[in-house]
Amino acid sequence: MRLGETRPRILAALIVSLILGGVLAACGGGQSSTPNPAAESLALPSVILPSEDPEVEALLPDQLCGVQTRKLSMAGETFVPTADAAFKATLARLGKTPADVGYGTAVPDPASGATCGVIAGIFRFAGFSSTNPLPSDAFLDEARKGGTDFQPMTVGGRSVFAGHPAGSGLTTYLAFGPDAVYFVNAPDDGTAASVLADWPANRG
């Protein structure tokens, strides 16, 4: 999507706002929403899904719930202005700007009819590495301020933090890599485990 394509950009932003409702609430403690309307919205034929960060998209799972995924990605300059205050506070705490962030998400292709309610995604931050890893407390502290207390657990062989954003009906699982936070929104641990067992593959 070219940045000058105003109408598709606005429509795509609406889709992303639905998808991010639960995710940003999980990371920043805002109001959350269920992901199913967002997945259904992805089927809108008039919407051109943004693809602004191919590197992030390549890290997303190609399959969820046994079917191919639909992916989108956004540069930080696109989605951060619409993010909640808590996410912006987290970004400031990390000493980063929107230009330092990439975002991507994957959902089961709505055309498949899959109803597992899973969303997988990534927030990737420039400037972090295995020798200077992304601090998980920046996200977990903001989530706790907003009323979502993430607890450490092991799911799908991965060390994650699991929380229950109010009103979502789902659990959000966060896994931290050297330069990214990976999230899975799923209805239960078993469903999340099927995603986390093989992804994120580069987490180490």
C-alpha cells in the first residue's frame, strides 16, 4: 500500500484498530476487544491490507489453526499515532520513536471458515539485540498499571507471560525476543501452545 492511498489507508487503519484493541490493552492496559470482528473485517474486498514491513511479515506464522494466514504489517509511523496512551508511554520508556517500531499480525484466512479465534503478531524495535535485549518490564509494568497482571508460565515449550485483558474473553500470551515482543491471543492454553510450539522460531 502506498502511503498516498488515503482511503485504503484509513480502512486498513480501522481493521488494525480492531485487531490491536486487545493487543495494545495487553501491553499497555487499555480497553480490550475480542478479535473475531477484526478477523471478519479482513475479508472486506474493498480494503487493501498494509504491507509496510516485509521483514516483520516474514517472521509471522504461515499457518494458524491448520489453515493459511492473512498477514499485514505497518510501520510505526502508521500505527503508533492511533495507539493508546499506555503503548506510547512504553515507547517513550524504551527511548524509542515511531520510526523505530515495526508491527505485524497474522490471522487464519477468513475465507477458510476457521473459527479458532487466534491472532499472532509482533512488535519489533530497532536498536535491541542479544547483547542489549528488549526489557520485558517496560511492557509488563504498563500492563499492570492498566489492570492486566501477566504471570510467567510455559506454553508450547516457550517461556511466556499470560494475562487476561478485561472484556476480551481471551488470554494474551507474550514472548520476548532480543528485539521484539511476540503475542498470541487465544481462547485457551492448548490453542496457544499449538502456535507457540513452532513460533517464534528465531526467539532462541
